[in-house]
Amino acid sequence: MALSHSPKIVTDSLVFMYDTDDGKSYKGEPTVNLATDSPSQGGWAGGREVLDSSRKKFRFIVDNFNGSAGSGQGWRSFTWDLNSYSGQSVTISATVEVPSASPGTFAWIMMGQTNTHTSNNSGAGQYMGYSASSERVQKTTTTTEHITWTGTVGSTGTASQPSGHVGFTLWYNGGTIGVDSYVEVSNVQIEINSHATQFVNGTRSDTQGLIDRTSTSTINISNASFDSNAQMIFDGTDDYLAVPHNSSQSFTGDFSIEAVIKGESNTANCIIQKGSGNDYYQEYWLLQDMRSSQGKFSLIMGKSGNSSANYLNTSNVLSQNIYYHVVATVSGSTSKIFINGVEAESGSISNRIQSTSDLRIGWRVDGFAATNGEIPIVKLYNKALTAAEVLQNYNATKGRFS
């Protein structure tokens, strides 16, 4: 029996697309990686090697084992000084590997926060075991694991609020005197926020976090929010994505709008809008209206207030906290809305306008219809997708959404 494959999305006539989980569009929240190539060191003898600066990969070494105790124990800390960020949330994450070639029996690695090294005030970290358990995570592993710790940058120097050094402590048992034991860590990322994002070495800007797959538009995510899993959300107040105008977004002929959306409250959720900023002048506006007695998708086009606007509304069947795949197509004088791969509504178009306004996703430009929920996928096509193509795109992603 031949293996089945997920259907590919339609790419013909695609002019704009992002997908926060396709590995090609989404890089994550803007951030600065505060992990430099030169962490401070403290504890027993050892050292560090930078194996790959672009991946922030280090070899952390422990030697000078305690032979008199007969156990060959040793520890060493490697930390970064974040005292200047006192009181702010900080997250450190890394992939930890204990290579089989490292001698001795690895005991554990701690990740988190500690004080400065008190003996010489050099900024090197003390052993993290001196900190409260809330200030560190301890892992015993001989495999490769990704570890994350989040807390608040301390300032008092007490066990429950160390003085702002964030990093690692390694502990080894069974080491051989005169022979180095070591752990390798990669993708070391220190961020001033309350959750880990995808690894970036250096700075990821507001326009690098979400990439237009067609490379025709710039997406600014500085006004979006992120949940504890670093996934983009819209807070229902003032979150949106800003996309500066270019000709690929404005249509004189047929076109299609596609999105996946989950509305999470009784609000009007702007999926995508291009127009002057109110409902009197829209090139196109796709809306999920979840207000009381509503529960519908609407496509709004043209100039309203003088009976020349186009409003195409589906029936009131939508529910909160459910992912929906929606496609609006415009072909000649006919528009259609598809929900979850099935045509839900069709109507005529009597008026079309063009706009040079910027594109907004998640919030209309005048502040109305601030989305409360998620919009993980948005696509624009400069053709009207067929019913078969709509179903193909729905099937390509439906496995990700319940």
C-alpha cells in the first residue's frame, strides 16, 4: 500500500501568506539574546570552549576533582550578569548534552539564577544549590534534553532572590583527577520575557518574527501579544499585525482571502482589512462577528452608507473557542464564503474600490473589531480559488486544528 501524504496548499497566484506553524513563516517574538560568548565562571577548576558561536554552543568543563574524598566530585558555574535587569522576567533555555566521551559519572546540571561569586566579586556565579528551588531547575540526565527556566531577575542576594546571575551549574561524580569532564550546551538563549522563544543568536526585530512566504510584504508584529508557549495571540484590545501597502495586496480583478481563526469571546474579530479605517470605504474586509446573537463571517467591500456597499454574511452558526477555516472568493460579480472547506454563502458584487491603505490583521485601522483569539494562518490570492482548491487548502491544515 502506498503511503498517504498530506495535500499541499495551493500556491498558484498566492501573493501573501503567513503560517505560524509551517516552519517557513514564523520565527517568533522579537527578542534580544543576552547570552554572549563569554559567561563568567566560578567554582572548582575548569573552563569553557565556544564550539559554535552562531548556535551559542559551548563546552563547559569541570576538572580538579576531589581525590581525597575518593569520589572524584567537582562542580563549576557558568553565568551571565543580568543585574541591570533587576525586577524583570527572564527566561534561559538551552539544549544540554552529556557526550559519551566525557569521563566520570555525570550527576546533574542546574539552570537558573544565583549570586555573584563572593570570594573575589568577579561576577562569576556561585553554586546554584545555594538558591531556593524556585530559582533553578535541576536535571539529572545522560541524554540530550532541552531545558528552560523562567523567573524574576533578583537583587537582594538572598536564596529566594539571588543577585541577577543567570546560567548553569554542573556537578560531576566519579571524575578522574587530571582528566576533564564536560557537558555541551547549545542554543543558549537568555531573554527578558516570561517564556522561551525559538532560538535566535542576537536580535530578532519586529519585522523578522513573522515572514511573508511570498517575500512581497513586510509584517510588523510589534503590536501582537504572545502566550506562555510563545505563540502569537490577539488580546481583544489593541493587538494587530501591520503590513505596509504594496500593489500585490490590492486587486482590480478576482481574488481570494483565506484564514484560520479562533474567536475566544463575544467580540467582532477583524481577520483582515484594507481600507480607509471605517466601514464607509473598504477595498475588502473579512470579519468574524461573535457578538451576541451573531456568530457569522462577513465579507465587506465597496463604499457603504449609500447602498453601494457589498455585505456578504453567512448564517449565525459559529461558536467561541473553535478553530474555523474560512475562505472568501471574489470572481467577477460574484462573491462566496467557504467555512471548513464547504461553501456557506454566495452573493453578487455591485461596487468595487481600490485602496492604497496599509493592511491590518486582527484590528481595523480605526480601532474597531479588535480580535480576541488566534489567527494562525492568513493567505491572499490574486484569483478566485475553486471549490476544489478551497477544500485542498482546508485538508492541508485541518489536522493541526480541532
